[in-house]
Amino acid sequence: MVNKVTLQQLLKWLAVDYKDDSIVVADLKLDNRAVQAGDVFIALSGFNVHGMDYAYQAERAGAVAVIAEPVKVARAASVGRQKPLKIPVIEVANLSDQLGQLASCFYGKPSDHLKVTAVTGTNGKTSTAWLMMHALEQLGVKTGYIGTLGVGDVDSMRTLQNTTPSAIEIQKNLAQMLAQGFAHVCIEVSSHALDQNRFVGTKVENALYTNLSRDHLDYHKTMKSYAATKLKLFTEFSAKNMVLNLDDSYARDWAKGALCDQHVLTYGIHNKAADFLASQIKLLPEGIAFKLHHATQSLAFQTSLLGQFNVENTMAVLAALHAMGYSLEALQPVVQNLNPVPGRMNRIDINSNGSIVVVDYAHTPDALEQVLKALKAHVKNDLWCVFGCGGNRDKGKRPMMGAIAETYADHVILTDDNPRFESSGQILADIEFGMQTKPHVISDRKQAITYVIDKSQRGDIILLAGKGHESTQEVNGELLHFNDMAVIKDIMQVGL
């Protein structure tokens, strides 16, 4: 996968002159615990620690060199107390900003030989990237995926720690997919990844934008900063096809301003100026039907997906595929056969009482509102909402989500999401603060699921929100095995 690369060549890509050409590099590693013989350890400056704190451990594991960001004066004393190294240590200013390009060069610039679809936005990234992958697979294109669900394809997925992995892991995964015969890769690109330049070094075929709503303000601080970070995908990567949701106010501003000189395709369900417009949307028990208008064409589409927002996600995919040369007529059967994303509006019928459980990853105010509104249009009787909020994350959204749940659901049950290091009781109290009436609180998630399935009746829909596809629950630093869909199936098997 990687041609023989010397430390001298590696540093040349960083514009550093290094005389010794005898050191061969096996791989690049950011985590000293993953270092193996022949690797180069990349020591970056983090929020609380510097990679140089672990350079000695990396050397003991077999690292042949360390490339490091300069150590700030405030940290020099603690780093200086580390044991002296026998391997070369080369400092490179602004290393983190250059790491993506360095990794791309090291792994043979894989995105030069692949088509990459990059999807960004607050909500809909995972669904849009997944649907794009599934559509391309149906069209005979071997397509991979990198994002919230992990790394892989429609048949198998390996989990990741972050929505968008490190700069090194992005390029390594692309190189591995190229070697495995993939022709296209769909990648979720988070605002953190864009801000930290983790996606640099990737050649982009299609850049897709879904929407922007409140999230990650613990990191970005303001919506203006958050939006500016998302815009980087369209201003810094020279994507061949740029696809924007014209129903979104930020996208409208970009189309008129920062991207006015670019070839931008737009889609929407409200804004009639969109290049791809959906109308006559019908939410049916078996899925959704809508009409697509583009240029002089008007075509009927059907999908088994649930929720009007999935019309938007599908429209983004259709716009990108059409830009790639596929006719809308050829895409009609493709859309009809799209499978739902794991953990996104996944439906499970409860045979014992005739109710339906829908598992969804919605964990922001906007996402929760959209899912509840979508299900409200499908439900015959009562709509139940079971959810919580993650600990050590944006606290401001908690009462907002409580108010939203109360507005749209007939019954609200508050339960744990991923409390992390926060008090479960405090998190649930923060959510309850935004509600007018006292909700039912069952902190144990399995007990909450059992309770609501027992109480629901035929024609009811139960929304189990927040965790979606996740297979663990994080409590006090411990990852406990927990999957919503598996719990539901266990409850159904043992009875209530």
C-alpha cells in the first residue's frame, strides 16, 4: 500500500532539509500506544498535553523518529523532565495544519485515484453519506464510507472514535479502500475536522451541505464561527460539484456571497429557486412519495424511508448523482430501493401490542424536532418520546430539547443517554427545566424502554432518540455494552 518512504523524503514534504537518507518509515502514528517498529511518532500539541510527553514510550515501542510541533515555553519544563531520546526529534512549526497533506503524500495521494463525496452539516450528514454510498452501490460503483457509523461499506463497518478520524487515519483508510478496489468513498466531514484541518490533503469530487443548526457551541462558541468552519469545505477543497440545501439560510447567503463565482447546485422542498425541487410530498405507511422538478423534467419518486427530512437527504444525493452524469430516470429505481441508515429512523414492529418503535440518533434540538414532526405525520394514535442528553456537552440545548419533546409527543420519558462524567440526575433535571409539565423519568435506559413498550398500544409510535446505531453507553469513563435496537429485540423475545 505504501511505497518505501524515508524520513528524509517525509521531511522534504514538510519543507525540512534532512541529510540522513537511511531511515525507512513503516507508518505514521499519533498515538504512542499504537506505535510499532519502524513507525514515525507524530507529537502534536493538544489542549492539555503535548505528544512529546509520550515520545519516550513511542521510542520504546519501536519508533525510528519523532516529528513534533514546537513545545511552548509553559510546557517545556514538564516535557524536559522526560527521559532523553536516542532517536531523531525534528520540530516542525504548524505541524497539525500540514499533517493531512503529509499523510496524503505518505500514503500515495489516494484521493487522486478515488472519487470522494464529502458531506457536512449539523443534521443529515450520516444519512446523506450512507444513502449516497447505497445509491452508488446499486449503480454498480464499489463505494466505501467513513463517518459516524465507522469505516466500511453497506455490508460491514468498523467503528471509529470520532465522526471524522485523524488526518493520518483519513488518508490511511482511503489508501486501504483504494487497495481493496473501491472506486468512490463517501465521507462525513465534521466541523471539528474542518477547524482542525484533518481533511486537508483530500481531493473532493462532490461537496454536499445539509443544514446548520445549534450544536457544538461548546467548541465553536458562536453560530457565526460554526458556519464559517462549515464553509471551509466549499472554499478550500475545489470540489468539482458543490451541492447546497437552498432551504437553509446559511446556504442561501453562501450562494449569493462566498460561493457566487462557483458552480453550485441547489436542492430544496420549500425554496422554488432550487435547481432540484421536491413537491407533492406524501408521508405514507410504507414510506414517502414525492415529485422531483429539475430544469424541464418532473418525475415521480418513491422511497421506503421515513420522515420528510429524508426527502431532503435523498434530494442532495440525487443532485450529486445527476451532476456526475446519471439521468434522473435511471435514479428512480435506485431511490425506491434505498435502505435506511442503521440507527436513523429504523422501524421495529412490536408484535405483542401492535405499536411501532423507531430508533433514531437525533441528539440536537433541531434533529429531535424534525424526527418528532415526521413521526407525528405517520402516527395514528399516541406518539411517545424516550430520550436524554449527553454529559459534558452543550448544556444549553437540554431545556430546548425538553420543550421540543413536550410540544410534539403525547408522552415523554426522560432517560440516560451517555452521562459520561456528569450526574445523570442533573442532566435530566436540565432537560426537565424546559418543560411545562413533569415528565416520567426513568434514568436506566433499558428500564425506560421496557416501560414504554409495556404501556404503548396499537397505533402508537415510540421514538427512542439519541443513541441510534451506538453499541456502547459511556458512564464515568467506562464504556458499557448497550445498543437500543438489540435491547428492544431482547425485550420482545423474553416478553413483558
